[in-house]
Amino acid sequence: MAKLSKEQINNLVAGFGFFSRIQLLCDGYKVTLQECRSGNKIRVSIYINGKFEGKWLLVKNNCDESKFFLPRFFTVKSPKIKRNKVVEVKERVKSDMKQHDFASAKQALNHINKVCDDVKILEGDA
């Protein structure tokens, strides 16, 4: 089972731009990374076998495709009593949905490399 080396990841990131794509073969799925615009930010979206389905983002839905997406966390302020005073404490809580995009191509490639057993670069991106 082959994974991407740090050198391969850095080469892919260096050649990645707004009009380019990175195509990988991960555990039998064709995974495409593409930059897209989300509001005023540029994010990296992930497509599996050329498509994206919202059901893959649900945590309770155990699809094989859901492993390619990041778990989503959010911060909640909750009152706690410490030494007879009410203090607001920030807690990190896991959401019921996964995050559908990544901040950078390197973050996406590192996540894919971590969750997949077999990762190969398709010929056009080598």
C-alpha cells in the first residue's frame, strides 16, 4: 500500500493553481481537488468520482466516501460555576456534519494521505 511522500505533496502543491486540478486514485476512488470560491475566500473542494453528494457530510451516515472530508468543530460558550462565580467557558464541540472544503491543497493532501491506505497520483498530475 503506497502513500504520498512529503516531496510528492510539495510538488503537487507547487503546481496547483486556480485553473488546475489534482487527481488521485485513493482506495479505488478517483478523487479530484479543485480550487473554488467560497464567499470572499478561495478554498479547495474535493470531488469523488467526479461528483459531490451532501449525504457524505453527515456523521451518522457511514459512507465510505465520508472519510475524505474533515470533521467540523465549533466553539460554544457555556456558563460554568467556579469558586461561586459564573464564568463563561469556551468549549470545542464536534458537529453532526463534516466540512466539505479545505483551507489549502496541502491540508487536503495531508488529510487524504492520513485516512487512505493506498494513494496514487493519476498520470496527468505527476
